[in-house]
Amino acid sequence: MSTSLRSRKPLRSALGALLAALVPLLAAVLLSAPPASAAPVATTAPAAATASLTEVTNFGSNPSNLQMYLYVPDSVTAHPAVLVAVHYCTGSGPAMYSGTEYASLADRYGFIVIYPSVTRSSKCFDVSSPQALSRGGGSDPVGIKSMIDWVTRTYSADTGRIFATGISSGAMMTNVLLGDYPDVFAAGAAFAGVPFGCFATTDGSEWNSACANGTVTHTPQEWGDLVRGAYPGYSGPRPRMQLWHGTADATLQYPNFGEEIKQWTNVLGVSQTPSATDSPQSGWTRTRYGSTGDQAPVEAISLQGVGHNLMTTGMAARVLTFFGLDSTGPAPQPQPGGCRVAVTTNAWNTGLTASVTLTNTGTTAVNGWQLGFTLPSGQTISNGWGATYAPATGTVTATNATYNGTIAPGAGVTIGYQASHSGNAGSPTSFTLNGTACGVT
């Protein structure tokens, strides 16, 4: 045997010993890792890091493969409100995050922002297919609803303060979301959109030229029926709507603005004649329907000479005013025993009205309140006053209006609702104020 071969023998021995030591380790690694072809394991995603835009995966049913981006401010409130901010065609969730003021406003007021993001090539949301225009039908609305459910579970979000806003395609999706899920959303704000159902197609196309050109018109009742048809049988409260449109919009023509007003005034059961008209800024005409305040059932802002790209600095703050989010959110919960509720019910064959008086028996003011209670079986709220009620059946949360959110020590507020019943016309028997049990008299 040559010298060169003899000199390699110790090296081979050393390599053999090394491989012998590595084989068990490699085997352990390979056995613990899933095969490359294995389907991903569904896991509960961790809560998003605060004060940064974070992508959340595995958030629930997502038939159209949307991405979910989330912004949670460092100052997030307990039981926060949730805003869904929906992007325009060719956009994305991160673009909506960086190009709008909602994240900075969330820093100020403590709510959470969801930024859905389309993955299909057009980067437009599906507002056309029969699946999208039906509650639980599939496509993008189902994925967005899953995002909301994930945030509600993860952050104990306030189910009575879920809102949607969007630009262009996102505005159209805002109309669709409020039609598909009226029991989820408290209000929406649509910038340069079209009515629910206007973009409907049956051939798989994402684009409806007749609607975009402003040539699709219906009566208010017909427009309203399209919305009501998305969730047949639903008789609970409907979300309020704020509409924005430029008179020079060449992409989604200005007549769509009037058709949206017709639709949502009909859905919300208010007159098409404005209760108030003003000009909050030069070139703007604002009309309010159903009431004159900042949170009217329908608010519409027309921008003279403005095109499709209408959203500018300061408009997001006006959206928050309409939503009622331009405050720091609920106050600290009252101390146990710090509230008392008196309720009276007047019933007839299949309906009833209830008057509920909430009294703050604590020693500090309540600034922002939610009154929780459970309706007797078979009762469904059809409308209410003094508060926003959601959902319409079962365990209900009544959230204060802007004018009665503060209850001084010893003071009270009276709210009420109308409901249908199937034989049991009784009153709720227990109440909670911001999660704390109240005495009932």
C-alpha cells in the first residue's frame, strides 16, 4: 500500500466516526419535520405585535385567499372598536395602511384596524359574483368576516363597534359587507363606490361597464330589496352609511352617488328628502337623511369638480366622527354594584316595546358604556333608540349614543327597543354595564 493511501486511512476513519454521530441527529430532524408535500397545519395565530403592521395567517375560512394585515396601537383600549379599511383596485393592505390616516388615528383613539389584501391578479375585490353578494356565499366577504371574528376573539373586541370603510373597489366592498353582514357592522363609509348589487355579473367578469358608467338605475325600493336579499329574513338593526363622491369621477360615474343614496335611505327606512344640508368645506355639499346630527342614518358628501381619487388629508377624521370613534373609548369599568337597571315591557300579539333605565350608582362618572343583556327566546329587536343594539337576538350589547355616553354618579339614562316575539314577551332578567353585573329593579 502506498504512503499516500496509508495517510488517507486515519482521515476516512475520522469521517466515518463523524457521520456515525450525525446520522441520529439528522434522522431526528427529518422525522420531526413534515414532508414537503404535506398540507399546512391550521394553528391559532399569535396576537399581532403592537404599533406595527403585522400579517396574520390561519385566521379562519378564506375561500378567495385574501391576506390579512393588522394594526394594533400601543394604546389599544379594553374591548376596542374595529375598523376594516379596504383598498382600491391595484392596491393592497400595506398600501392602504401607508396611504391613509387610519393607523395614526388608531394611535390616538385606541381602536384596531384590519387591512384586507387581495391576491388575485387584478387586485380588485370581488363585488360582482353571486357568491360575494350573499351572506356566507363565499369569496371575499367570507374571508373578511373571518378576519373580524379572529380580532374579536383575540382582543375581546367590541362587537357593537365594528366598522368598514374603503376607496373605489374598497368602497364597493364596503357596500357589499354592510349588505351581507348587517348584524356585524355598525356603520360604513364608502369613498367613490357604487350601490350594493350594481356591479353584479353572472359570467365571471369582475367589471360591469353599465354600472361604472352610471347607467344602472333602480327605484329606492328595488335597490333596498337587493340589500335585503343578501340576508333573507333578517329584521334587525341596519348599519348607518356615509357616502363620498366627486362630481367629475370618470371611473365610477357620479350618478352612482345618487343611486347609493336611494338605496341606503330605503334600507334604513328614512326619507330621501335631506333633514339637513350644509357645506362643511368649500366645494362640498353634505346632506344628512333621517336626522341632522353627526351620526345620521345616512350622510352623503358631494365634492364639486373632484375626480375618482378623492380622498385627502382630514377626511378619515370625518369618517371617525360619523362612526363615533373620535373619542378615547370606554371609560374604566364601574365598581361592582355601581349600576342599577329598571326595565318595563309593553307587549301585543307578536311585538313589544321595552324601556330600559340605567342608573350609575357608583361614585365616579361613566364615560362610554355598553349594556349587556340576553333577550328571552323568540325575541328579535327590529329597532331601538338611545343606543346601538347588536346582535338583534340572543345576547345583546347596547352601546351608548354620542349624546348620552356620560352618566354622572347618581344619574341615569333611558333607552329602549322594539322587538318581535313568538309568545314570550318577558323582559331581560340580568344586565351588565361594561362587563360588571348591575342590580335589577
